[in-house]
Amino acid sequence: MFKIMNRKKYLRNKAKVKKMNKYGMWMKYAECPECGEENLFNFDKYDAVCCMSCDIWIDKVCGEPDCPYCSGRPAAPSEALYMENEVYYLKGEDRKYWLRQNYQHKNNGKIHHARKRELYNKSNHK
């Protein structure tokens, strides 16, 4: 049982890293001035460095209204990640359908319950 849980955590973390690498890159040997975290993240779309643990931007906004990077940058890096998600752009029935199909807890709970039921039935029929 513990092996399955560790595998789930590993796969979840691997998917998170893959998603983050799609939007930018991790900067090693850079330190956050607020918390001291050593891994900062550089968003390619906004050309800015942020600390994901503090949820702050390290680079300040330039102030030019025509800047392609700073003018569309959200207040926090977590908002930028949310805006990059495909569900953010879906509207109406498409959004509802996507949420219904990708409700992870519902699917995992159903699979877990089915496995427990199988084990219970096998142990009672012996």
C-alpha cells in the first residue's frame, strides 16, 4: 500500500515539474531575499523571476504601458500559473465538460473503492 502512495506522489511531482518546465525554467544558485529559498523560477512569458514558496515576483514591473512582458503580468506567480491552465480559457459548456471529465478525486475514489471491494470479496469466499 505504501508503495502505491509513494508512486502517486512521485508521478504527481513529476507532472508538476514537467508543467513548470513548459512555462519557464528553475534557476539554481539564486536566492530569494524574503525567505532564502534557493530555487527561483524564471517565467519566459513575463521575462521575470519569482519565488514560488513566497508567491512573489523578484523582478519589479518596468512601468511602461506598452511593455509586452510587464503589462500583462498578474500580481502573483500563482495567478500566472492559473492563467496558463487550459481551463482558464474555456467558457460555458466546454468548461463544465472539462471539469466533469477531469475530476480526479471522483475517479481515484471509484478505483480505490473497487479495489477494496475485490479484496473483501476474495477474503470472504475462501
